[in-house]
Amino acid sequence: MTIDELPIGMRIKRLRTRRGMSRPVLAGLLGRSAEWVKAVENGRIKTPALPMLLRIARALEIKDLAELTGDGYAVPVGVFAGERHAALTDVQQALTDYRMHNASRPESVGHLAVRLNQAWTIRHSSPDHRTQLGALLPGLIRDAQGAVRAGGPNRRSARRVLAGVYQLADFYVAYQPAPELVWLVADRALNEGYESDDPYVIACGAWAMVQALRDSGRWEEAIGLARTAGERIAPYLDRDNTLNDWRGIAGALDAELAYVHARRGRHGEAWAYWERADRVASALGADYRHVQTSFSMPVMAAHATTLGVELRRSGEAVRAANSFDAGGIASVPRRSRHFIEVARAHTQRAEHVVAFALLDKAAQTAPETIRYNGFAREMLHGLRKNPPSGLRTDIRRLCDEVGIAA
């Protein structure tokens, strides 16, 4: 059997051994067990999804996915990850600075909370949201950490704020060539929630961790964490004084469960959880939006498109997209991501002209969303190689803007 005829698992094994890397080492780089790697290599479990294939490619220092997947998927690995944002080093240094700074006069927790709320507003309202966060996060991370380390009677409140800072940082580090930071901020957000002993903050941290687990193909862990977090806040939801955000994060967790099941290809479970989440969004009303997750009625409508795409039911995805006005999605980056998801649906239907128009719309809405979105970059890479008639110049222009070389 030639290298071109080998299944993906055997390709992974050959490339791993060629680099002198043991299974436990590769497993550690991927956040999985050595037994899982062995099962993939031996074909005992199905081929990992694209996000995990990308992590494997980076761990094995592979530049082209075709080395893993064959000629049918000859796409440079860098196409999916995007470039390293200019401020990533500063954010990373703030996250990994373990020195004990002088915290004799830490900033007040109240003022830190105001700064965090302002940063969330900027994140959702700015087309260049990643650049804006890159400027704000290093100082916010250090000051919030200092408030926690200072101790005192406000330490639990400081931990709540620090958990929120890490949740915000999760949006910045996502989709950049530093997957270890995604795990770092998700783990810290969840841990600070536990340390604050606040079920709501724990649920918000769990929401971020579920996404990291989902994108790594760790389905059962993602499902278990989302369910546990939802059960933990469930006793508070029927109280007369329950704040809307408690119900909002409960709905957001159900929406994530829907996404996980869709990624696994389980149609019934995916739509069952979507319907549960949609009922919560409808009960909260048209004016409600959860700050961290953007959970709301318009975003639940957008989730219906994503479920259709993940389940490879592009007709359902397009019908869902046509059923509501995307202008109702208040978060600018989330609106841009929705246009990318609709473009994915049209790409599945080989409607490439429509897909390009939607990608162009996503770029106009929030250029820093499409620049770091792996699915968008993959579609543009394909369009650049095989442009529809009359669109070659427009596609080249958008690829250049997004940073996709010829």
C-alpha cells in the first residue's frame, strides 16, 4: 500500500514515528490519552473532525493537511488558523506572568467590574474587536489577578471579576495559532468560578470550557460538563427573584449541548436541545441578550443555521437563515460569524456565488472575525483556486484582505 492509499490513522502513525514522537507525547500535545491516539491510528474510532486534525497537524509540524488526509484535502494548515494577532504576545505574557507583584494597593473590585463591563461592550460593538481587546486585556488581566492575590474580604468578588476577565480573554485567544491559551483561559475561568463558590460564574466558565472540549472532539466530557453546570443552577431558576442572566446562561448551555450533538451528527438530540434553549430565549423576550454568550432570540435563530450546517442538512440551514433578519444580532462579531455559517450552507449546496457574497458581507461587518475563522478561510482558499465566472478579481481582493495567499 502506497502512502497515498493509507487511511488517515495509519498516516498519523507513520508521521509520528518518522518524527520520533511517542504516543504519550502526541497525546499530551492534543489533550487526549495515549489510548485515544492508538485508537485513531488503528482505525478503531472514526476520523477526528477538522479542528482536531489541525491540532494533530500542528503537533506533527505538518504544513499541508494533504499529508494527513490525502490529495482530496490539499490545504495549507495555516489557512485555517490565521495569523498571530499583533497583541497576542502581550496577552500571553499577562496570562503567564507568575511573579508576585506588589498588591498593597490593588484596584477596587467595583472599578474592575466597570472596566470589564466596558470591555464586553467594546467586544460586541467593534468590527476590529480583536485589536480592541488586545489593547485592553493585558492590563485588565494583571489588575484583576492582583485584586485576587491581595486577599481580604472582597476576595470572592474579585474572583468573580477575574473569572469574567478570563471568559473575555477566551474570545480573544480563540482561532489563533496558540491553542494552549484556549485551554488555559477556559480552565482558569472555570476554576475562579469554583473558588468564588458562585453557581452562576461556574456556569459561565463551563460554557467556555464546553466549547474547548467540543472543538477537541471530547464529546462526552463536553456534554457531562454542560449538564452538570445546568443542574447546578437549576434550583435557582424557579425563584421569583431569579435574574434573567441566570436563565440566559442556562439557555446558552442547552444551545451548546445542541451544537455538540450536531457536531457528532445526532440530529434528534441536537434539535431537542435547540428547542429547549429556544423556549428559554423566547421567554426572556426580544430585548434580552446575555453579555458573555450573546444568547438571545436572534442568536438562537442563527444557531438553527449552524445546526443545519453541522448536520449536513444544508436545505434546513438555508431555510433557517431566511427565516429571520440577521440585523437583529446585536453583537457585531456574532453577526459576522452568522454570515460565515450561511456561506457554509451554500457551499455545501455548491452555490459558490452566493457563498462568496456572504463571505464578503461577513468581512464588511467585522473583518477581524472572518480573518480568524477557519471555515471562512477554507472556503476562500477553495474559491481562490476555482473562482466562479466573473468573480476572480473580487475573490482575489477579499483573499488578500483576509490574508490568504495565492
